Amino acid sequence: MEKVTGKGHRLLLMPLPFQGHITPLLHLGDILYSKGFSITIIHTSFNSPDPSTHPHFTFLPIHESLSESEASSIDSLHLVDLINVRIIQPLKECLDKLMRSKEETVSCFIADAVLHSTQSVCDGFKLRRLVLRTGGATSFVVFASIPLLRENGYFPIQESRLDEPVVELPPLKVKDLPWFETRDPELFYNLTSPIFDSLKASSGVIWNTFEELESSTISKFGQEFSIPIYPIGPFHKHHFPKPSSSFTIWTPDTSCISWLDTKEPKSVVYVSFGSIASITEAEFLELAWGLAHSNHPFLWVVRPGLVRGSEWLELLPDGFMESLGGRGCIVKWAPQEKVLGHEAIGAFWTHCGWNSTLESVCEGVPMICMPCFGDQKVNAKYVSDVWKVGVKLEGKVERIEIERVIKRIMSGDEGKEIRENVLNLKEKANLCLKEGGSSYNYLDALVNAM
Ligand code: UDP
């Protein structure tokens, strides 16, 4: 029988308010709820999650006074910085009330790794803080190495050095190093230090990854940081006795599932670049023509805001979709986990956000990688060159290259080998969650520690 250990204990979980961070945190809440803990989600009013997807959780908004218009007027690094500052006071007030409650013991606070300012707030209440890293372990180690890499001259990244190896972090090349477009590059370097300082002061790190996927990084991390580590992923594949619906900031268009039902097995290219990445108008058109010329059916998520300077599809030539005779389907937002699990999907053209990468691995779907910023470049390198479960779309986005890459992955010996590799990893992802598997055991250790 499943052990239920957390009864009478409440856990407080706080996400960074972005899609790719909220989803895994809610999944983690589900995992810990299934172990008997009561779950409270403390969240910002900005990009707040929908409580109705998780009626068995308590949702507590804090009022950090961050408006949509303020958030959209700054880049993501400044936004993260601002959120860290603005949450301090309302979080203190919120914890003050919660910690006085006599009904339940608050066991610990689990915060997204990026919310470094929560460490000092928790210290003020003598509340243990665990860190949730929603991205991969390898990219986390790369972020931790940024001060050293800067000292060794890799930053700022120079165009002329892109193909040079990063000797400190094989097999990465300079072009695989994380970067964010920002008007103030110093902020990039300055943000990483408090994240890792607060990590060292925490009671441990929970990872949405599994040992078999990132074993060498996980052991390297263990040697460098003397805090407990809990790689218990893939979160979304754990068994939840009380199923929740997935939370997404936008409503998924489920009509694409019946469209997929009409397609042959493994014939469709699914294209999505997650919730934040954007492309230029020229890239959008190359993508559209590349997909059209590939002769494969495609399901393409064009999120409003995906194309810089454009509302939605107005750049497509008149009659473009009609000319494909039902071979293409475009939606604003897809039920991605369901899509990737659909038998019609043959490949996933992705920006290599960590959730998308893991979801693709778990469904055994080969990837075409087009990383845009941050950790996506590290993930793409591992997908293509280490796990060999995908191919990278390199250089300028051009229709001929797109057509070529789609053919490479959908057919031929290379495509076959990639498919075998990803099915192999899928099997490992399944096994690690079973009794005695690595994530199963780490979860036991985590629950005992809490
Ligand atoms: N997603 C979705 N529908 C879409 C596109 C994305 O549900 O049409 C989900 C996807 O399943 C994943 C998350 O949004 O869980 C995106 O996270 P990821 O880390 O891949 O990228 P980010 O959005 O953080 O760049």
C-alpha cells in the first residue's frame, strides 16, 4: 500500500509566476498531496494560477502590486528582479498569519529557485526552505558556473568564438551557453549570485529531472553543493490518486486533438515554442513555408505575441492554410501533454524549454531543436549531442533548411536511430518512478526529510 506520511503537516509552495514554472510546481504539490501533506500555494496576483484546477489545495494570493502593463514594459530579467523585491513585504505578512495558526504545523516552504528573496523571509520565521528547480540539472550547474565562465572570458559571448569548446563544461560550446536579451547585461550576472547563495542556505533542492537522464551532473552538483538533492521527476508522470486538470495561463484549443485523430500514426510535426519565446516576422514566414514544403501534416501553436510586431496570423499569405488542404492546423494554445501523447505525432519542433523537453522524452517523441534563450541552448545541446534524441536547427531560420531537417527526423536511418534512443529514454523515465526506481527512492527520502 502507498505510504501516507505527511498527515497533519502543511507545505507552503510558491511559484515564479510564469507558465513553465507554475505547471511543475503544481505537479509537485500533487505529488506531495498524494503523500498526505496539505498544500497551500502562495502566489503573486500577477499571472495567478486558477484555483479551480486544484480544488484540494488552498490558494493564497499575495499583493505584490505588479500590473500587466508594468510587467510587459520590462524584459524577463528585470521582471524577475522586480518580483523578488516586491514579494518580500506581502510574503512576510502572509507567513505571519499562517505561522500563528494552531491547527496545523507548517513543515516547510518550497520556493522556485529563482525566488531567492524568499530565503531571508523564511529565515525570519525560522521556517525551513526547500528550493524547486523547474529546469534541468545540467543547465542549473551551467548557471552556477557563470561567475567562473565570466572570469575565464566566455562572457560577454562573442560571435567569433561561438564554435569554441567551453573546456570547463564539456561538451558545451560557447554557442550553447545561456543568455538573455536584456538592456542591462550586468543584471544577468548579478541575478545568478543570490540564486545560488540562497540555494546554499536552503534545506535542499528538488529537481524535475531523473537520475538516469542527468546522472553525471547530479553527482557533480552533489560534490559542489553540500545540500540534499532530490531529483524526483518527471513530475507530470507520477501517479496522482486525485487527478487535477493541468493549469495553463491560456485556454488550450482541444479541437486539435480531433484533427490529430484524422492523421496517420507518427506523421505529424508538432511545432510549439512555449509561453515566452518570440520570433521575427521573417522567421515566421520561413517557418510557414518550410512546414508547407515539408509535405508532412503539422500542428503549429502560434501564441498571440509569438511573432514580434504582429497580432496573430495576419502575415500569412491569403489562402495559405486552405492551399494545404487540411494538412496544417494552427492553434493559439494546445493541450501539449495530450498532443505529445497522441499516436499521430512524429516529431516535436521545440524551443527546448525544460518542460517541453521532458514532456517529449516522456512520450518518446523525437525533437527538432530551435533554442531561443537562457537554459534552452544547454537543453538543445543535450537533446541533440548527448542523449541523441533530436536534431538542432542551426543558423538562420530558412525554409530549405527546415524542410531538410523535418525530412531528416521523420524518415531515414538517422530518424530511426533517434526514435529508438528516445523510446529508450521514455522507458527509463517510466522505470524511475516505479517502486525501487531512482525518483521513487528520492521522493521517499524527501518525504522523510520533511
Ligand atoms: N504548453 C501548453 N500548450 C502550448 C504550449 C506549451 O500546454 O500550446 C505548456 C507545455 O506543455 C509546457 C509549458 O507550457 O509544460 C512550457 O514550458 P517550457 O518549459 O517548455 O517553456 P517556457 O514556456 O517556460 O519557455
